Amino acid sequence: MATRYPCRIFLLFKFTAKYIFVMRIIVSPTHDPYFNLAAEEYLLRNYKEEVLYLYVNQPTVVVGKHQNLLSEINYRFVVEQDIALARRITGGGAVFHDQGNLNYAFFAAAETGAQINFPKYLNRVIQVLQRLGINAVFEGKNNLRTEGYKISGNAGHVFKTIALHHGTLLVNANLQMLSACLKTEEGRYTDRAVKSVRAHVTNLSQFNPDITIETLIRTFCEIIQSEANTFSAPETAAIEQLADEKFRSWNWIWGYSPPYTFERSATPWGKLKLSVEKGLIVDASIEYNSRWQDQLLGMPHDYPSLSIFAQRQGLPPEEIWWFF
């Protein structure tokens, strides 16, 4: 099982008529978003005890399971800034992660009649924030706010009898980068995918300049009264395998997007329209350049693939972006 990670805490046992439980805290050993998303699925499928998983990712845009990746992001900015793209197993909207953002994931037996129970698990997050002098409140369906600003968004998923509740805490994130990554132009994509709901966000450091990722992790340990652990070598290997097979794969990140239509009314070649299914172009219409239409069929609608196409056509690199 998981091995211990240095942290000064005590253990609190929660007694019921039949069982003794202790919530295990696991702190990720890496900033790799694909490992961390795979770890969530691994914990959901393999752990029966209560777990809190804490992790920090490198700069990444993470979209919800049922979202159209391209319609949720400023794709050109993401490519030029070398920001990772990932898809999680829960629904909801797109989020930006960086090393100023702490992610938390609670795993526990799903409750009868209320398998997803955001208030219950977010109450623990509120306790952590209150201890650090931040007056956070639960608002709406699954958000935390303080002084009118959103500081945490959450999503959930159930596998058999285990429920996952996870979310983000903006500690000292690059909000300009966040805004730029998630800034989109309406009208280009037509689909039935889940849409993100934009909100005014801010960092916890605005309300407590001394707050850090480390102090948050330490306070989670104190509030839950458990010690921090990391994964064993066999668990790490299993998670890496899942990350490779699923979370780093093109089929999951791109191919899982719902069908959509992309249109631009004014390009150097007139009106451009692409129909895309499972990430692949299945139909193309280019007003003044019909010879390209058949060449585009079956091609992934992503930057690497269309860069190769553009080079073959002798197009300047700048003109690739007309296709997004």
C-alpha cells in the first residue's frame, strides 16, 4: 500500500457500530497532470478506504469528460505557450492548473440516495481555509467563494460503490495565464458538448499573503488528523501504465470530444467548414479551394496534423490557425 511521506500529525479513528475507518492522505510525488489524473481513477477503482489525494500540476488545461476540447480553449495560445492539454473522468467545465494551484480529491463510499454530496466534503475544505483566516462559503451546486470571488470549483463521479469528489484551490496561480488559456471566440464551434461557466476568480493569497501550497497541505493533515503518504512502487507503476494507456493518449484527450462542426466565414480561401467526429475530420468544405477537401478527410483536427498538411501545401505557418 502507500508509503509514508514526512508530516507531523496524529491519527483520528472514526468509529461506527461495525467498522473503524481512518482517512488516508496521499500527496502526489509529481507535477505530471497525466499521472495525477490517472491516480484519481486508480484510487477510485482500487481503494476501499477513505482517501484524500492532494496534487499540484504543471501548467495544464483540463477539460471535463464530455467537453469539446477545442471549443473550450484559446488553442493558439496554449500551443505557443507549450501548455499541456488533458481530460478528466468527471464532468463539468474546463480549468487551468499550474504550480500555484492545489488540487484535492476525496474518495469514500457513496451514500445511499446522495452519492454525490459536495457540501459534506467541501465542509472539510472550508475548515482548512477558516483555520488559515479565509472566510470561504459553499455556493451554488459545487463552488467555494470568498468575498464574492470563486476560489474553488468541484466535480464528482461514482464508480460502483465509491464516490469521487474533487476540486481546485487557487493559491497563487497565474490568473493572467488562466484567463488567456480559457478565452474563446464564440460561434466557431457548433456541438452539444457540456459548456464551461465562466466566473470571477481570485487567489487565496489575496486574502492571506502567507498562504502556500505547503501550508494548505499541512493544514489538511491537521484538520483531518491523518498523516501524509505517497504511493508504493507497485502502485506508481500501475498508475503510470494507466496514464500511458489512457490519460496521455490522443484517443482520450482528443478523440473523446463529442461531434462538432467548425466554421469560419472569412479565410484566405473563403468560407471554411469542417465536420469532426472522434477528433477526426469527416467532412470538409472550402469555398475557393475544393482540392484540399478530400485531403483533409480522416485527418486529426489538431495542430501537429494540420501543421504537416500546411507544410505540404506550402502555406506560411501563420495560416494554420485559420483551421481553428
